[in-house]
Amino acid sequence: MIRHIVVVGSGVMGRGIAYVSAAGGFTTTLVDIKEEQLESAKKEIDSIFEKAVALNKMTESAKLEGQARLSYSTDLVDAAKGADLVIEAVPEKLEIKKQIFETIDAHAPETCYFATNTSTMSPTEIASFTKRPEKVIAMHFFNPVHKMKLVEIIRGLETSDETAEVIEQVAEQMGKETVTVNEFPGFVTSRISALIGNEAFYMLQEGVGTPEQIDKAIKLGLNFPMGPFELADLVGLDARLNNLKYLHEKLGEKYRPAPLLEQYVKAGRLGRKTGKGVYDYTNKQ
Ligand SMILES: NC(=O)c1ccc[n+]([C@@H]2O[C@H](COP(=O)([O-])OP(=O)(O)OC[C@H]3O[C@@H](n4cnc5c(N)ncnc54)[C@H](O)[C@@H]3O)[C@@H](O)[C@H]2O)c1
């Protein structure tokens, strides 16, 4: 039975996962190496709780109970000791993920399950960093986590049926729908999304249209809720570029990152989180 969830990484995704975890009734510890990231995560999570009350989606007492279930820490070793499930949401870099999985494997109870929120990487390879590959799985949340309905669950080669069932139940208790698929680079959603987003950058580079025109065409013509540039700014251009590099390496030429995307990342235009990506957010809310 899962009672205590530890979320590692309090960035764009980790803070959202910690919110749905605490709101779903799990005792939750959000861990990061950076104190300032945890402070900014706490502010954002508290404002999501406030908004849920203001919209009558949550009672005041449920909000207070949810907030009381949530704690923040820079000590992964200590947090792992009491965990039933650890969900990793650190940057999409294999060496960072490896270090996290080795640490939690050494300190979490033997019964603890591990999930990675990787967008593209192999849960089988991530599981190989531990001595419990049958308890490791990918739990792919979407941004913004508190609004998006799906958790895409990806089984690694050695993931047990029991682990997949437990993780489906956890996601459902967090208020999510699940789709459980087999491992292949990019799974279902990241593969399609990276391809569309990359193609939009090639179009921009070729001068086909402005970001506004391309986004409008895709939204109104293809009935997408967001344009590819709006989505890239939300996801983070660095995160998108990392995904594409991985898919390019694994699946070939079709996924070669657009040079313009690489240039935006080099310029530090990473999207909403830095105030400027394809669009400029510095004067907007
Ligand atoms: N951004 C998205 O829309 C999105 C969607 C689905 C999945 N993902 C995946 O989720 C993961 C996290 O992405 P993100 O966009 O939230 O990244 P982010 O850069 O916003 O946040 C990463 C956080 O991890 C922390 N961190 C780095 N090293 C750490 C360590 N050793 N221990 C603890 N914390 C550490 C950083 O301080 C930062 O707060 C990635 O694997 C990404 O591919 C991202």
C-alpha cells in the first residue's frame, strides 16, 4: 500500500506532481538540491491549492489537509528512507538520473517502488541502475500536471505486473487517467509532440510564417488546443531540445533538432520559465 511518496526535483514537473500527490491523499515529500527551487515550488503549489478552493474544486479544509501532507527537503537520503514510492523528475540527463536512482536504491526500503517522469528515456536502462528492476517504471505526467488528465505509464523490460498495477492505482488516486504502453524511445506522446514542435521550428526558420501565424493555423485548422510554439514555451525549449537530441540519436534523421531551436536555447530563451522563449512573457502575467 502506498502512503508516502517522495518526488525528486521540484522544477516545472516535480512541483505539479507533488501537488497532485498531496491533493490525492498521499503524504508527500518534495526534494531538490536547490533551496530556492523548493521555495518557488512551495509558492506555486500553495497558489494552485488557493485557486482550487476559489474555483470550488476543493474545500478549505481539504486544502489545509493537503498542504499539511506536503513537506519540502534538500535531503534525498533521509526522505528515501521513509518512502513507499519515489517519483523522479530531475532534468532529462542520464547521468543525473543514474545518480538519483543509485542513491534511492541504496536508502529506500526494499519494498519501495521507483518511477521516472522521463519524457523519452528507457525505463529499462534507468531500472538497471538499481537492484530492483521489477519495481521500476516510467510514470509520464504532462504539463501543467494539475490540469492534464493523462499519466502515460511505460513498462521496462523487467517491470512486474504488480508494479504496473500499483502505479496505475496511484495515478488514479491522483485523479488521472492512465494508458500503459510498452517501451520504445519517445513512447507515444513525446515522439509525436517532439516531431510536431521541431517541424514548427523548421517552418519558422524557413520563413513560412510568424510564430503567431503558425500557432493560429495549427489551433484553428487542426483543432489543437495550443499552438506548437505556445506548447514549446510551456514545456521549456531546453527540455524539448534534450528530447529531440535523444530521439535523433535513437530513431534517426527525422528527429534532427532544428538549428533555430538550438539557437534559442543557446541564447537562454527557454520559454515561460525564463520569461522569454519563442514569445516574450516579461510584460505578461
Ligand atoms: N517540462 C515538461 O513539460 C515535461 C513534461 C513531461 C516530462 N518531463 C520530464 O520531467 C523531468 C523534469 O523536467 P522539468 O521540466 O520539470 O525540469 P526542470 O529543469 O524544470 O526541473 C528539474 C529540477 O530538478 C532539480 N535537480 C537537479 N538535479 C537534482 C538532484 N541531483 N537532486 C534533486 N533535484 C535535482 C533542479 O534543481 C530542478 O529544480 C525531465 O525528465 C523531463 O524530460 C518534462
